[in-house]
Amino acid sequence: MENLYEFDEEYRDTIATVDEKGKRIWVYPKKPGGHFHHRRIVVAIILLALLFGLPFVKVNGDPFMLIDVFDRKFIIFGIHLWPQDFHIVALSMISLVVFIVLFTVVFGRVWCGWACPQTIFMEMVFRKIEYWIEGDATKQRKLDKAPWDANKILKKGSKHFLFILISLLISHTFLSYIIGIEKLQAIVTQPPGENLLGFISLMVFTGLFYLVFSVLREQVCIALCPYGRLQGVFLGNSSIAVMYDWLRGEPRGRLRKGKVQADKGDCIDCKMCVHVCPTGIDIRNGTQLECVNCTACIDACDEVMVKIDKPKGLIRYSSYSAIKEGKKKIFTARVIGYSIVLTLLVSAVAFMLLTRSEIEATI
């Protein structure tokens, strides 16, 4: 993507959470709020209810979802799949990958901001607890720098205790999708020695989830997630993403005596979009691999625009082409091509599922 406007492009060679010496910069995002954030809360509640509730859903006495790798038994939406159905599973996985590519080409990383379990748990569960116990970003930063007194021990201890409890709940839920709710109940209710492997698995998963949400945090999205790394390949000038309208916002100018300067753009360089970003980027630099499209910057900017009597949408869901050329084009040749391939794959999977036999034998 070509340069949007003139300024330092060092951000393209570095990430916002690592300094020049390679040391991690801890991110303290300001507590978000606003129209999009409230919608994300509703979506998160629905998805969390499904995640924790599906293991208890039965279809004809069997789990609705089960990925039992040990017994080579898979149940997807109530449909039993066995080792002889591996070609169906493989084709389904390919279809899923093509769908993800198509979805990303059109809507960017909207999955990351709205539906990814990492983002939902981090932003809607763990950070909410952090805000509740330690306060907003300024108070968190101050607490981390403070000496270890009774207040800091109480707050940090309470936070991490809750983090461990939630990690334990997540690990139990995760394992229930692999071994089933009945086997999980046996592990929980019986002494550890009777189900040693299951008990160890629960502890390992709990430790991993706690590590992810208390230490790694946004680094999972920035450095570890392969989907985030591949977005640069998938995205195009017509892809919809969280975008800063540089034509309207530049050149930036601070408020003078409570008024916006006439010769400046609508961006008053308040940096609220930077303060609320959970990955520590400046969205005004353009599309970056760290951006998970969480919309926190949109809500923050809209609030500022209302205060200075300017129209909302300086940062909004849009595309590079829509802002630069005023052309909103979703159905590009690339999108049409992926759509045709996906339709063929889904049709093939549906045909195989409808025509497969319950028993297959080779003599």
C-alpha cells in the first residue's frame, strides 16, 4: 500500500510493544467505551454462552461437538465422523481455510476484533477484571511502579487469583470438547491418581491459559498468531478494515483556545485512539499487522469529534480505495474467484455427507 501522507514510517519496521533494545513495552490501554464497544460486549456474551454451554448439549444422547483425538471419534454438529471419513474432514478443513481467506479479503480482521476467543477473553473478561480491581490505565501504571505494600499485594493477589480461576474454567471447557463432559466429570470428582493423565492435562492447559492472558496478552495477536501474520497477504485496497480518513484528518492541529484551527484537518492530535489501543499502535499510520479491528479507536475518536462539534467517522470501517477514491467496491475479481472455489468445496462436502454410508469395510 502506498504512503498515505508524509511522515516517519519507522513503524513499518518495528512493533509498538518492543523498544529499540528489544525489551518489551507493557501496554496499558485506556478503558474503552462507546457504541461499538457495547455491541462487542453483546457479541462476547453470546459467544461465551455458546462456548461454555455446547459441551452440555446432546443430540440423540451424543455430544453436539466432540473432537476425541484419542479414540479417533469426531462429532460435528451432531454428525458422527470416523477414521474412514478423513477425506471429508480434510475437505472441510480446506473449505474453512478458503472461507477465512475470503472473509479476510472482504472484511479484514473483523474476526480478530469481534469473535476470536483470544480477544474476547482478553478484552471482555481478563481486562475487565483488571479495570475493576486496579483501575484505568493511569492507575495500573502507577500501581506497577509502586513499592510492594499491603494495597499492592491485595490488588495484585486478587487479580491473579481470579485469573487462575478463570483459566481453570477455560481449561475444563476446552478439555470437555476433546474427551466429553462425562469423562471430564470423572476427572473432577475422582482422586487425581485415578485419572492422572487427565489431571495433568487440566493443570497444563490451566497454566498455558494463565500464561497467555496474564503475561503474553497482545503478543499472541502480534507475534504468535499465524492468521495475523498472513493478513498482509490477504488484504487489498478494497478490503474493509478500521481506517483513519487521512484526507479529512490531515494536517493535524491542536485546539487553540478551545477551537479547531481553520487551516488544519479534523484530527486534533489528542492521541485518544492510541491510548485505547490494546496493541499499542497509532491507527493514523495506516493499516498495520498489529491492528485487530477491535474498534476501540473508533469509539474514542467519535467521542472527541462530538466534543469539538465535528462529524463522527474520522476513524471508521472503510477501505483504502473508499477513502482515497470514494469507490466502495467489495465484489472484486479476487473475491468472486474465492467465492466460486468456496461454493464448489462446500457443495462437495455436502454431497459426501449426504451420500456416505455409516459402515465402510475393506476385505
